[in-house]
Amino acid sequence: MAGAQPTRLGGRTNLPSGDVVVWSVADGRRGRRLRESTSRHGVVVRTVLVETDPGGALRRLEMSTAAGLLTVHPDDSGTTLHGNVVTPDGIRHLSFAWGSDRLVLVDGSPAITAIAVAWLGRSLEHGRSAEVSVLRIDDRLGPEAGSMRIERLGPRAWRLSSGAGPDGEVVVTLDADDLLTTARTVWPLER
């Protein structure tokens, strides 16, 4: 939870790629739950559910694409991120080194990007940068371990730089609720 009051919003984000993301975020006593559905030319290409603990650490990520279903979460010790990918051809079990200094990024996912930046980016001082370990997931559901540089540009702005993936380098600005300020429309979840 970013602010004093729990965030409970839904909305639509228009990505530079032309994709449209419909999303919701709800804070509760166990942390934050973000859901998003990404459409391309009116067809859903990806859905994501991500849960974080009250401090912002990843608790669970579920993702579905045409390739199948992915689930990952840290083990009880917090040293391994594990789960599986279910496809029409079977199940691939996943296991990656994990810790509080690591991030998960889903290509084209505003929710996951916001969580990653809020988690590690806020500990950086203005003008500072750090190299961080990243597990990058694309729509083929083939997670790849790598690294990326995160640099704090201002009070609520960061630059993410990586040679991998379509995003390459991106500047991210978060609002007071730790959500991306990308072109979006927002509605309250409550009446």
C-alpha cells in the first residue's frame, strides 16, 4: 500500500505499442492485488494476476497467454522463486534463485513494472543507479534470468535499462499510489 488510504481503482492504459490494458488494483491487510488484461486489435493476448505483501514484495504471479498458463511464487525461505508453465504439450517446472534484491518483469505489463520499480527503485537516492537481477517473462512464457540497470531520475521517476526485450530502455513515473502514470483512464472500484 502506497498511501494512507487503501488504493482501490480500476482503469485502462493505452500502451505506446497500441495495446490496451484494462486493470484493477486493490490494497488489503495481506497486501496488494493487481489484475490486468492486455488486448491487441480487440483480442485478449495476456492476463496477469500479481499479489504483493504489505511491504511490496512479490507473493505470487499468475499469467496466461496463447502459449499457456504460468505461475511463480517465492518459497517459504524466500531464496527460490518456483512454479510451473502449463501448455498444451505438458508442464514445465520452474525454479530460479530469488531474494529481496531481485525483480520479475513481464514484457508490456504496466502492473509488474510498477511493482518492480516501487519495490527496488524507492531505495535508490536521486541520481543513483544499481544493477539488479531480473527474471524477464514474455508472452511465450519462457522466463529468462538476466540483469538490468535501474536509475532514479527524480522523486517519482526512474529509468530501466536493459539490452534484452522489446523495452530496451524505458522511463517510468509512479503516482502517489505506486501506479504508472502512463496514458490512462482511472475509475474507483467502490461506489
